[in-house]
Amino acid sequence: MNKILIANRGEIAVRIIRACKEMNMKTVAVYSEADKDAMHTRLADEAVCIGPANPSKSYLNLKNIIEAANITKADSIHPGFGFLSENSQFAKICEESNIKFIGPSYKVIELMGNKSNAKELMKSAGVPVIPGSNGSVKGLKDATEIAKKIGYPVMLKAAAGGGGKGIRIVNNPAELESNYNIVKQEAKVSFSDDEIYIEKFIKNPRHVEIQILADEYGNVVHLGERDCSIQRRNQKVIEETPSTAIDDKLRSKMGEAAIKAAKAAGYSSCGTIEFLVDSDKNFYFMEMNTRIQVEHPITEERTGIDIVKSQIRIAAGEKLKLKQREIKFQGHSIECRINSENPDKGFMPCPGTITGLNLPGGNGIRVDTAIYEGYTIPPNYDSMIAKIITHGDTRNEAISKMKRALEETVIEGVNTNIDFLFKIIKNPNFIRGNFDTSFIESEILKKEE
């Protein structure tokens, strides 16, 4: 691979371009009309406009992206996260166009993208799964019978779902009946697929994911876990590694299960196996993300392994040089997602022009972002504008560094969630590691009512 087109925007596009530069590879940025002055267009060797601001006409426009790759003679495409990163059709078109898709094969994306099929595969591979339907439910009657068998509460989930969409918790048969068609409709609108499945609802679990790297020759390693339990409406807000919820014995079991899962899928690239851990320390497969994750930097800080570069090398056909026993885990790392939103107004997105900016620095602090003073945040995309990552010898040190980093961060001209993040970081239960996926609703938002 000599020239990589980055089919994305924002901080992840900047992150990938930087990795490519360090690997002496040429880069092509694509951008919408709203992103003409975005940082990724300035950092890349070439930049091509692929359409208007509307994502469906630009960053989700397969035809225009492939055309941009052909015009610039890019031999590979990195999809980043979001947009087309888990679109099997896009990966297939890349393959048919003789362009290397930097990710798994389209067949694997298709397989793991359907959550009910993925669950069945994991079950056959001996990976623990949450009790529920065998694949998609066949109708309301089938759903009612399954719910009765596994016991309420249950979750109705879009089979092709992700990002917290197409999910409903139901506590009794009446709620199941009233929500069944709503979830099917949400699934159809969000994912063009109205198949849904049922799972037992695990009350207040920890959300713990395992980062894996797998090459085309069957070699798989894991890079430890990330705890993503600090969420709001199924959207991650703060992530950390290692997790305070698991011990070394459970950590080892989950790592082995993640490797088993990747091998069962015939996986090649970087990827993440997501698990739920209940109060009795049982863990269950939830889904596999077949792409780079937003929170990958905390794993990089703790292991010293560049996941983006590893992903590119794997796509280029290189064998993994890493052996599991050689991977060293050092210290503790935390990531806070900075969003341009107003927490006091229901977390309403707040696009606008940044009139003043100061980003934190110093030992153990990393900032991944694409913003700059004078940059106008467009209203058309996700509200995340930066990620602050800290690394310390201990969790307390990583928390102290994050407090300092948030205090130093100044973003003027738009509202942000910085103060909200600070409330979480200094919360006594967060500091003690005493939290689960209900933490923000029960501990932060409820106390503000």
C-alpha cells in the first residue's frame, strides 16, 4: 500500500493521517462542502470534495468515495469509525474495485454485523452469551413465548443494530406487545433491516470490551480490556483501562474468550469484542465491533502499541509480530469525550465557531482532536469534537491528571460537556470504582433534578 484514502472526518481522520505520515504513506482526505476548512483536509497530501453537507450525499456516498480513490490513484481506503466503517457493501465494492479495504472482509462484517447471527456463532464457539432467542424472532407470538421462557425483564434489539439504537427494555407481556412493532420500525428506519431479537436484560452490568488484533494467517492477540460503563443512553462518555470490575483471573478468561471469538469469525484486522459483566462476575458476549474504536487511545497508552499502524500493516498482508506473552500492560489510562453540546438543555448539540481555544498538555496527557481556533463546527455530524486521554502509574494518578486536563481545557464560542465530565470525574463513587452502566442516570443526573 502506497496511498491511503481516509473515508471519514474529524479527529479519527486526523489520527489516521498522522499514522500514515509516520509510515511514509501518502494520504487522501475526502470532505463534504461543510468540511472544506476542516483540519483533515489540510493535513492530507490531497483532498477531494465528495458532496454536500448531508452525510448521505457525502461521507455515506459509496460511489463518490470510490471515484475519489480512483481519481487520486489511492490503492487502499481506511474507513475510520462510524459512517461506512461497518458497511459490508462498501467493503465488497472496495474489493471488486481492486482497492484494499483496511478492515476485515465484507463477509465477516456481514456475519458479525447481524447481532443475532453473531450470537449464534459465539454460542457454537463456546463463548458465553446472554440467554435469549436463537437468532431473530419470527413474530410477536414467538417473542412472547421466548420472553416467558427466559423471564422478564427482556430487551428487544435490532439484529443489525448499533450505537444504542433500536433497543427497548420491556418488563411484562403488555410492554412487549406495545413495543414490539416500535422496535421493528426503528430497526427498519435506522438499519434498513427490521429483524429483531430478544435477550435477557442484565440489570446494571459493567460494559467491558476486549481489544484484539488478528492477521490474515490466523494469529490473534488481545490488548486487554476497556471499561465503557460510564454511558448516557447507551452512548459511551468515559472509558478506562484496566477495569476495576474484574480481577486477573476473570481478565484472563475474557481475553481467551475474545481470541476464541475472533478465530471463530475468521477475523483479520483490529476489532473489539464487547461483553457485559453482571454483579456475580459472569460475563456475556454482547457484540463485535469490526473497526477501530473511538476509545482505542487508552489501550495504546497502556500497551505502547499503535493500533492504527497495526491495522494498516495487517491490511498490507504483514504477519503479527506480537506474541501474547510479549504484550506488557503498564499503569492506568482514562479517556473523556468532549462534545459540543449543552448538558443543561438535554445535551442538545451546539454547533458554532470556536472563538478561543486552549488544550491541555504535560506529562501523561494526550488530546485527539481536529478543532482549532476559528474553526466552525458544522451541525450535520456527531457532536464529539475532542478526546482527552490521561495515563498514570495508578488509577488515582490518571484521575488526578484528568481533573487537571479538564480544568486547563478552554473552548470558547460553543457549549461543551466539560463541566459535566468534571462532575463525573470528581464523584466519590467514580473515584472508588463503584459504578455500572446506570451510573450517569442514577448518580449524576438524578442528583441534579
